[in-house]
Amino acid sequence: MDLAFGPELDDYRAEIRSFAANRLAPHYQSDDRSARLREGLLGELAGMGLMGLRVPEEYGGQGADCVTSGVTCEELGRADFNASYLVLNALLIGEILATNGTAEQKDRWLRPLARGEVLPALCLTEPDHGSHAAELTLKAERDGEGWRLVGEKTSITLGVNANTGIIFARTGGPGAGGVSAFYVDLDDRYVTRAPFSDLGNRAIGRASLHFEGLPARARDMVGAEGMGFKQVMRGFDYSRALIGLICIGCAQAAIDDALQYARDRKAFGGPIGRFQGVAFPLVEYATYLKGARHICYEALWRKDQGLAHTVESNMAKWWAPKVSAEAAHQALLTFGHTGYSDEVPQGQRMRDIIGLEIGDGTAQIAKLVVARQLLGREYAP
């Protein structure tokens, strides 16, 4: 068993960590206070090749494997949790487009994505259809050879700023088989955006999008008609492990800060790290994070090898955000009254991580998927 990443990937991690520490981390707290996506961020990420990580080289991307994508997400999460959403969306949407698009579509769609010329959103969730997304109701109404998209999507990450989106709409009858996917420009003549005021992740501009006849041409359909829902579900198996690593990177930064504080803070005649009540909880969460990290990378390694990875990815999705939020909470408590101030990022880290306990599938949904895999569908909830 070889658990090493290898020198090439270690060097890559060091490069991304340096970039994230120098270019992203200084803006983490100020972006939260301003609650907006800062100008130039997309260009910086694209300049490092991060918006086209999984885009094939022939379409201007890096052609990176899944484990490399995971390393990237972990390091971005460590430095700037909110910046990681831009790369996560590009990874997931790029994967869907590269897997299901025609040669013409890939040439048209993937090059601008890799160059950072577009900021894409995944438009799936609806006000009455979150976890039960197969029952979505946004309509694709026939208009000549194309369609008009009518309805509402909600809780859309980057919804305030995204200029393109992969939109899942009902083109047929009820259930998953009636859902198709379209990749289109989010033309503000036909799309109204309603920003949310959130607990965390304030810089990413989560929003509801109201579609008022947005045109979608036949050439904008991703894959076959009626295959949209199945396409995105396959993508979530992969992205759930990436989400786990974003949360783990952020929580590890919180624990690392708490460990340093336990060395520096003096009370009762010595550093507070000498007290079991301070040291042991930090040890526990360092252990939990290490275990969750292994599951995430196993899922990504299995995908790279062409092996089934549904169980591991969904284990990662329910456990990694949960333990990361708890670790960030413990890190905050280690700082005492200082941790309750926004002068340090511990509270923001905890708030931001909580968002991914919900987003892209709750713990209950992930456990349901795992239960059906382990027990068999007829014996599971």
C-alpha cells in the first residue's frame, strides 16, 4: 500500500499552497465583510490553470486527474473557502460538458471556461424541489427548433455573478426521464436575480434565478433529451469528494491556528497546550480530519482508476463537512473570547463550512445513497 502522493504532486501542492496563501488568503475575511465577489479573482484562478483543471488539453485545459483536482480544492479551502467555489463549479460543470458534449460543443464551451472568460453556475435546485430534484418543474417550452426556459431556480451558488449556466429543465413527462440539460448564457433580459443574505459564504452571491423565457437553442442541449438528471447525478459522485476536501482544508487551517494559539497563550503559569482539556480535543479533531481526508482521496483515486466510487464519495459528503464544522467550532473555542471576534477567521470558517453540510446534498441524502449500495435497494430506506 502506497499512501504517498509522489514528488510531482507534492511540488504541485506546494505551488498551489503558496499561491493561495499569498493571493487568496489576504482577502478571505474582507470579502466576507463586503459580501461580494472581488474583481480579478476569476482571472487569477484561470491564470493558474485552475478553471480548466479537468478540461482536456485539446480544448485548452490542464487535463488533470481527479486526485490533483482534490489537492487543489483542499489547498484553496485552506486559504479562501469562497474562492474554492469558482473552481468547484468549473470542475463539476466542465466534467459534465466534457463527458456529454459533442466535439463542436466542447470546442465552443470548454475553451472559454478554461480561459476564465465565463463564470458558470449549476442551476438544479428549485423552491419546492431540493433533495427531490428529479421532480423539478422549470419548463423548457418548445419555440420553433429550440426552447424557452420558464420558471425558478433557487439557492444557486454564484447566482448573482454567473454569466453562463447549466440549467436542468423539464422537456418531457414526470420523473427523472423528463429532465434535460442546457448550457446557455444567463442573459439578464430574460433572467431576474434575487440575492440571498446568508450566514456564511457571503462572497459567492447565492441567489434565486427567475427565468422568463430564456432562449435555449437545440445546439445548447447537453447530451440527449431526457438525460439531464442522470448526467448531473453522475457528476455529483465526483464533486462530493471535492466538497469534502474543501471543508477539510478549511478546518485544518482552523486546527493549525488553534494548535499555535495553544503554544503561544499563557495561563496558570504556562502554555495552555499543557492542559488536557485544551490539547485532547484538538488531537481528536486532527485525527477525524485525517480519516475523512483518506476517504475523500480514496474516492478520487477510484474514479481515476475507473473503479466504482459512489460509496466512498457519499461517505465523504456526509462525514467530511460535519467533522470539519465541528473541528472549526473546537478551534474557535480554543481561542476563548478572542475566537468570538471577527478579528480572527475562526468564526467565518465555521459559518462557511456549514454551507456545504447542506449544499450539493445533505447528510441524509448521502447516507441514503450509501445505505442502498451496502444493503441493496430493496432492503434500504
